[in-house]
Amino acid sequence: MLDKHETPHDSVRAIAWQDGRLVLLDQWRLPAVCEHMSLDTPEAAAEAIRSMVVRGAPAIGIAAAYGVVLAARKAYANACEGWRQAIVADCESLRAARPTAVNLGWAIERMRAAFPEGPGDPEPALLIEAQAIHAEDIAANRRMGAIGAAFLKSGARVLTHCNAGSLATGGYGTALGVIRSAYACGKIAQVHAGETRPWLQGARLTAWELLRDRIPVTLLADSAAAYLMQRGGIDWVIVGADRIAANGDVATRLGLMASRWRPGRTGLDSWSPPPSRRLIRRRSLAARSRSRTARRRKSWRLPGNESPHRT
């Protein structure tokens, strides 16, 4: 835990700015080891994004915003009033660290728009902007959590998939934000977390995060989700989304196909909390989404905790 929070069941933070450094919870080490990395260069921030020390589009965007602060510090130290030209290469390096994360490019452009006009050190103004991005994400997640929780009835049994929680955002989470809010209101009896192959984000991250916040969770093999629904063991499917189209099409993890197909066949409810940057103008996503597959390994082995990106 990087700092203290007043909201119940909300102890996890993957990103913080402390003592002039970007502090990240190393998600490759979870669940066996809870270890934080303290970064003070834009190169280190870009590598953390690239190697998935930090993951989840909102969290990546926030980490990149703080990375721009570190880049400004470096540029001003090296070039003084020429920092605006000196910072460009580091901004582009951050942008290239994870091209598929929609929040990454958005955050860098917002930080560039906040470049101060006058002379002097740009770091203080840019730090204020990065912290605003961070705080706005948490506030939006809390709001979505409250909206989503209002739909659930008491005693709900919920299925979630992958990780759309505090670890993937600035804090509180999108899908897990709804679950946190509903559980705090006494509406959730049980959460089932799909393991989420091949990287096991559900097993390694979601289950860890919910247990950390004392929310009852059962780890579920991906192939068992539809069966559990058929037996009447699930009331709601609440998941994150990579993109949401105008007609309600949701692009998310491949392993969720059975979980999203079954609600329509069994009368269950499903919801994907939609952060505004995930909404797109395209009318439909049908047959247009390209899948991303793991190239280097087909599965993650627990309790192994070594990143495939490291030697």
C-alpha cells in the first residue's frame, strides 16, 4: 500500500509520486512478492510501461504523465531554456512504449498542452498536471462504481475477468470499482474471478487485489464460467473494456467470449464500466477487432514470478 485511503475495501495503489520519484508496484512479482520500484528517469518509466511492470490503459497513461515530469526534469537540467526541444525524444519514447494503450497517447498530449509558456523550471507545473490526471482517474472510477453498484440487488454473485481494478488504474478500478462500491453497500455475496489465460491477470492480480481488500473471491478456471452460469451460480458479469462502440459492442479479452455470450442465453445481467477515453465513434466492432496473442509464452506458471521480458 503506497498511501492511506478512507474508503473501505480500497487499500491498493499501483502508482504514486513520492519524494520526487515515480513509484510503481511491480505487477510481475505478484502475487508472491509485493515489491515497489522507485524510478527517477524517463527511460526507466518507459521501460516499466514496455515490460508491463505497470499495466492497464489508465495506469499506463498516468505512469506516462509522471514520465513526462521526469523527462522535463532531465531536459531542463541538460538544456535549461532549451528544454522544450530536449524533451521531445523522451516523450516519443514514452509514447512508443505501449502503442495499443489508448490512454498513453492521450496523457502525453495533455501533458504537452500543459507545457508552461514562460522561462524557468517546467517541472512544478507539469507535476501539478500529472497529479490532476491521476486524481481525475480515481474520481471517475469512484463515480462509475457508485453508478454501477446502484443496479445490483442484495446478495449478488458476480463474475469478473482479467483485471480492471486498482492495479490497472490510478486507483479503485473500473469493473472492480463497481464491485468495491457494491460490496461496501452490502450487495455482493461472492465474486468469481476468471483466471484469464495466458497471463493469468485474474489469478495473479484480481484475486490478490480483492483478497487484499477483504472482498470474498473464488478463482475460477476460464472454461468453467459458462457452466457456473448455466447452474445459476452467477447473477452479474462485470468486466472492463478496451473499447466500447456506439452500438454497445465491447472489445475486451478473448477469454471473456463465453462469459459475455451466456448472459444473453440465461437471463443474467452484464456491464462494462465505460471510461470516456474508451468510447469510440465506430458504430460496431463486429468482425473488425484484431486479437492480440502472446508470442513468447502460451501460459503463465504459478507461483513463477519472472517476467518473460527479462533475462
